[in-house]
Amino acid sequence: MVDEAQVDKRLKRLERRRSAAPLELGAPGPDAALLRRLLAIALRVPDHGKLEPWRLIVLEGAAKREASERLARLYVSENPEEDDDRRDKQAEKIAGTFAAAPVTIVVVSRADPQARKPEWEQILSAGAVCMNLLTAATLAGFDGVWLTGWPAYNEAAKGVLGIATDERVAGFIHIGTGSEKQKDRPRPDLDEAVTWWQAS
Ligand SMILES: Cc1cc2nc3c(=O)[nH]c(=O)nc-3n(C[C@H](O)[C@H](O)[C@H](O)COP(=O)(O)O)c2cc1C
């Protein structure tokens, strides 16, 4: 029998989920044991052909701070033509975003166009890893946000993170505790986005 109170409690958490402002994500984040559980849940995604067309890179602690500084310096050296002010602001934003949350998980898509299942489905599976991780973090009581941006698309930045040129960043999932003040955004109109198919 369906326990309606239980269902309501579980769904309410997801009905309120919204992304955290990246720079406002702080401690606490998951401890080591809980993080492993969240990562295992993240990988529990539909995967056509069991190809495992993804992998995860965890950034935390001192290594995370170093990555954030190196990415910011790289942004400056990779964009010599940009206006100084704008470039410094962008570099600061990159550094701040990577330094803020207690833990960031890089979801790497390693879809193979030659594999026995369509590349599109492999990419979708990596997206599912991102969302599973965000959902698991939400249910565990944390806040998070899924970002890409310059470090996801710049080959030198990918290199800093140990991501090969034939791999792609599906998302940086930053997890921690956000600000209570964070506002929601207007949500899609269900009746516009959803139709019920009718037999003609
Ligand atoms: C693949 C992907 C990449 C994204 N990259 C960024 C990003 O780089 N910067 C950003 O501000 N939002 C980005 N977003 C949007 C946020 O993750 C988020 O959806 C948005 O802030 C709205 O928040 P919500 O999760 O509360 O709907 C991205 C979303 C997706 C699906």
C-alpha cells in the first residue's frame, strides 16, 4: 500500500529543488562516506549497452583550491585580447566558483561514436549522471548546481583537470550548503510542456 505521507515528504524535497548560487555554496558538504554513497547513486543510471560512457573526477580540499587558482590563471593567459577589467572579473568568477563549494564533481562524458549504441544515448546517460547526483545531493539535504562554462570547453582547462580531448565535460556539479535567501525561478507551465496523446 502506498504511504501517502511518505510519498508527500519525499516529493516535497524535489518539488522545492532549485540550483544554488555558485558563489554562495559553502560548508557543510557531504563527509567522505556520504560522498561515496552520492557518487554510487550518481552512477546508477540507465546505460544502454552497459558502455559506462562517463567517469567522475572529484575536486575537494587543497587540490580543489589549486585547481581553482590554476584555472583562473589559465583563463587570463588564454584570453590576452580581452579587456583587462573583464578578463580579471571572469578569472575571479572562475576561481570563486571552483573554490566555493566543499566538493565539486566533474562528470565526464566519454561517448564513443563507434560504439554499438548511438552516441546520443551515451551523451544522455552522462546527463543522467549529472541529474542523479544533483537529486541525490538534494535528498541528502544539500544544495547544488550544475555548471559548464569556459573550463568545460577550453582544451587547456580540460587538460588541467585531466580530461582528454576526446572526452567532454557534461557538467561541474558543485555541492554544499546554499543561502536560504536563494530565490526560485518561474517554472515551466505543465499544461504547455505536457500533452496527453489522444487516439485519433
Ligand atoms: C548542461 C548544463 C550546463 C549549464 N551550465 C551553466 C553555466 O555554466 N552557468 C549557469 O549560470 N547556469 C548553467 N546551467 C543552468 C543551471 O544549472 C540551472 O539550471 C539554472 O541556474 C536554473 O536553476 P534550477 O536548477 O533551479 O532550475 C547549466 C545547465 C545545464 C543543464
